[in-house]
Amino acid sequence: MPTIAAAPFPYKFPAHGLALIVIDMQRDFLEPGGFGEALGNNVAPLAAIVSTTRQLLDSFGALRWPIIHTKEAHRPDLSDCG
């Protein structure tokens, strides 16, 4: 049973039905010069999560557990945005 160190106590859950969902881990949201920064967000602190996400991806991959990625994409001129 996987356990995540959490406060106030470790969180245990069965592996059955477990999946890693990675949402919008895209350069456009995380790096300077991208859309996230253009919105006025300070993206500098976001770089810290990249190595943690990599560790999770490697761990889930080694265990052959499902990994789901989401990705938002638009035309360069944003003409397909609502």
C-alpha cells in the first residue's frame, strides 16, 4: 500500500485504481517568456516542481502505474480560443 508523508499523519491508499495526473506541465506555463508570465504570474518558483514531477513520473513508470498528462494547446495567434 503506497504511503505519502503528509501532515498531520501519513496518507495510505491502495495501489488499485491509482494514477498520476500531470496537468499543464508545459514550458508555456512554467518558463519565463511564456503565456503564464504574460498573464503577470511570477513563474520563477515553478521551476522547483519539475524535479519532483520527474521523480513521480519515474516512480509510477517503474511500477507500471497509469500516468495521465493533460495539455492545453492553441494556435499561435490564439484564434481558436473562446
